[in-house]
Amino acid sequence: MKLTMLGTGKAVVTECYNTCFVLSDKNRHFLVDGGGGSGILKQLKDAGIDWQDIHDIFVTHKHMDHILGVMWMIRMAVQAMKRGRYDGKVRIYGHKKVLCILDDMSHMLLSKKEAEFIGERIRFVPVCDGDVYEIIGHKTTFFNIHSTKTKQHGFAIYLNKTDKLVCCGDEPYNESERMYVQGCKWLLHEAFCLDSEAEQYNPYEKHHSTVKDACTAAEMLHAENLVLYHTEDSDMGTRKERYTAEGGRYFCGNLYVPDDLETIELGD
């Protein structure tokens, strides 16, 4: 199984794409969020992933930099369906408010014939705290991160019988998530900026964390591997070096600060 980071940036970025990624097991793919626009299609192409091979999508929450790219995935799918050039269905997971937005946008923005596929072959699958599904052949549990901004879910997916990858969405770790995160093999956590740059970027005003915060939480939770994303884009050329240097002071496991389109092998 592998992780492909399609985008690693926060909401307003120009030097990278918004945070979204794909989990892949051979030829099965699970897309998490879509970024803020049609750029999702280029990111998938550049990553060597055919958008038509993605049949499972999860939208963490309703913010523009996470949900709008999914509308482009829906548009591409229904247009291909209308022409008889698409096999199967698309399952889109998210809490009810997110799915209502996607449903409303689909009926407002797509043609009548395209919108006929909504609910039939474009399936909206509502998730609640603790719901379990099998996605790309792996047990996946969704959980409410108890966001203070807008309702948001994360998820834990088992890589095998014992090891799991956990995504905490784009907000700091909340103690309510401990049962899912504790001792995970892989933890995906946002890191808006360096702790040393907190006064410049004001992460706490935006309900985000610093590299120090994310790494301190991962160490406390005994995560084996930590992936940092949803960052500022002031200097992409040195981001990996800067974030790794600060994070290494607080986290003893394996720390990853991926660039857009970087792939990480997750193991069996």
C-alpha cells in the first residue's frame, strides 16, 4: 500500500496544491479530499493515477480547499458515464452536511442528463462517528474530530491486521481521537508553520498547529511514522529541511515532510 500526496498546502497557496492525497493498494485507489479546483485533475495525471480508477472518495469537511476539487471529479465521472465511457460507480463518503453541499452543487451546476447519475452511480455515503466501511479492501473507521470551526471527520484505515494509518483532518489532534490514534503505524497531521514562525502565521487563530505541536502529539501517542502537511508555502525549496529540523527535536519516530506528488510506501 502506498500514499501519494497530491497536494500539501494550506487553503491559500500558490507554490503548491491544496492538501489532498490518494491511498493505493495495487490498482485500487482511495482519494481523500480534492483541493480547491480542477487542479486535482492535473495532480492525478502527474502522479500517474487515472481518475477513472478512483471509485472511493472521502471529503473531510466543507471548506473550499477540500471540497471543490471533488466537484470536478464528479463532473468528469458523470460526463464519462453519459457517453458510456465509465465503468462502475463512485462512492463519496462524508458527513451529511458535506454530502448535501455536493448534491446541491451537482444539481445546480451539471446538466439535467448529467445530474441523473447523482444518487444512482454517484453514491453519497454518509458517515458518523465510529462508522466502519471496507474501502479498497481495508477496514476503515471514520471519526468526528470535534472541530471548533466546522464539522469534520478523520479516519483510521488498517494496512493489515494490526497496523493502521490515521488521518486527523486539517486541525490539531483532539484527545477524543486517542482511541484511533494511539500507537498507530502512520499518523497524518497538519502543521501550518514552524513553531518559531507562529507569530508570523498565527496558526492558533486559524485552529491549526505548528510543527512542534504536531510532533509533540505524535510522540505522546507513540506513532511510528508522522507525515506533516497542510503547510504554508513561503519557501518550498527549504520547507522539508526546515520542518524536519524543528520536528526532529520533538518526535523520535520517522518524520516525513512530503512535497506535492511525493509517494510514500506504507508497507504491507
